[in-house]
Amino acid sequence: MQPSIFNFFLKDVGVTVFLVYLSIGDTINCLIKYKCEKLMNNQDLKNLIEKYLNGTLEASEAQQLEQWLDAAGDEHAFDAMPEAEKDAARIAGYHHLVERINKHKQPGIIRPLLRYWKAAACIACIVIAGAVFSKELLNMVAPHRLVSLQSIPGKTKKHILSDGSIVWLKGNSKLIFPASFGAGNREVTLQGEALFEIAKDPRHPFLVKCGTLTTTVLGTSFNIRETGKETQVTLLTGKIALSAPQSAPVVLYPEQQAVYAATGTAIRKQEEGTPPINDITKGTEYNMAFNDATMQQVLQRIENKFEVDIQLQDAVINSNLITADFTDQSLQHTMEMISQALNLDFSIKGKTILLKQKK
């Protein structure tokens, strides 16, 4: 059965929400007007969600955010919403956010109305500043769904991030990162040691948080090793900036290393004693230099590093020998260099690459 009255509208300040309950036992319609005049504005809501995601949400703020979530109704209300109205609620991590916020609830708080209408079907319509804000909310929360990657002792674990950056997580280490990077900075958190090969994106700096030390890059490769007592950062290519509380920023250039003590002292550049590059990259696919290697060997290495499948339209392509260095190059650039050198064409579709001779 469908409710006989279904209406909603926006006012200058706040949101007016009509909840319509239709009794199963009879045809009496009960219209309840729930007017959220004091509902937070878009920016306030955005700030609260960002605080929640950063773990800095205070109890009073959690209650505010909870009130907004309560306005969305419980799981049954969400399931009963028409598809057009679910846009504001169907966001990655939405239910997880609800569950986390509910932990802040004090005993005795009862969701109004829902517990007293056990025999009612509920349709909740929530208007949140129109479709524009719905899209903004989607872009804000979905990228922040965090993923945790753990490596076992003695083993290096590779992971390709959503932007194409490659991380080799060394043994007994942990990396926390967004499932998908948003419109702002690309930020990850590291515990332990990892080798990073960052996809170039000048508009979206890549930040690695390691304790209180922050490493900022635009597109480069470097190694970070955190031992609990100190953090060592070694730059392989490009340029990076290091920052920490109570310390002046430090810029590193290729083959330079800096050390930051857990006690919070200043970041120190190591003038000598930088570990050999081969030691840092051991156990990874970072080194992509070839000397008279067969085409089959080169393509196999590319497939392994970037986790793709390369298909040859012409078997004669395998007869080529390659002498080149594709280290610290993206998949796109690597295939472009091979194609230009051997007069080939290539196309990339998802995880499949087709390589063929030019006509």
C-alpha cells in the first residue's frame, strides 16, 4: 500500500521533512511534520563529517551529527525510500558511519516515532540542499573509506593505489589509505617500512603520515622506514619535503636521506651513510632497467609490476631485443616508449593491453 500524502519542500533556513505513516490495520493516514529548522547548514555538516573521519569529533558534535543521521530514519526507512530519494543516502561507508556515530549515544536516548509505530510502514524523505549537495556529500565521504593493508614478517607486499601509485610494503608493516582518492591531497598513513613509486599529479600532492612526520611529494619514488625510535626517509628520484612539529621543513634530493627521532627533535639530513639503492629496492619490482633483454622478458616484468595482461597481435614482436630503463615510469609512459622505439601501436582497456605492429 502506498501513502496517500507525500510532500516535501525547502525553506530559506533549514529543511522541512514530512513523514507519512500508513497503518496496516486500517486506512487512517497519520501525517507528522518534522521540521528541522535548526538542522545544520551544508558547511557545518561537512565539517562534522570531516571531524568524524579524522577522529576528532567531540561528544557534543557527535550528538549533532547523530541528530542529522536520525533524520534519515533507520534501516527500514532507508530501504523504503524510492530510488530517486536514495541518492543522498547511498554513499560508500554511509552505514558504517551510522554505526560508528551510534557508539556516541547515551543510554536512554530513543529514536522518536519509529519505536511506537511497529505496525506502520515508513517513508522518509530527506531533502539536503538539493542534488548539488548530494553530489558533494558523495564526493566527500566515499573517498574517505579507509583500507588497511598489513604485510607479514619477512615478506614484501605490493599494492597499486587508486591513482596508479605503487607501494611495496616491507615485512611486518601496515599501510592505511583511502579506497579511492578524492579531490584534495592524496594521503596515506604508514607504520613500518615501504617503498613508494608515486604517480605524478601536481594538482594533488601525495602525503605520507608516519607518526608526527609528514612526507609531501608530487610524483617521485622514495623509501620510508619507521622503527618506533626513529623514521628514515630515503629519496630515489624527484624531490620531497619533510615536515614535523617543532622542526624546520627539510627538502630531499635523489640519494639523500633524512632521519626524524620519535622524541620530536629536528629532522636531520644524513650527510653520509645512505644505504645503497639495491638494498632499498630489494624484493620489489622497482628496478626496470634492461640490457639486451628479450621482448618476452620485458613484457613479463611489466605485467608483474603493473598487474596487467599484455596481448600481442603479432608474434613477430617477440623477436625484438630491448635495452632501456623504464624505472620509475608509469605504465602509460612505458608502453609509449616501447611503441615509439619499435614502431608499434598499443591500446589499454582496463587491465588488458593490446600490442600490435603499425600498418
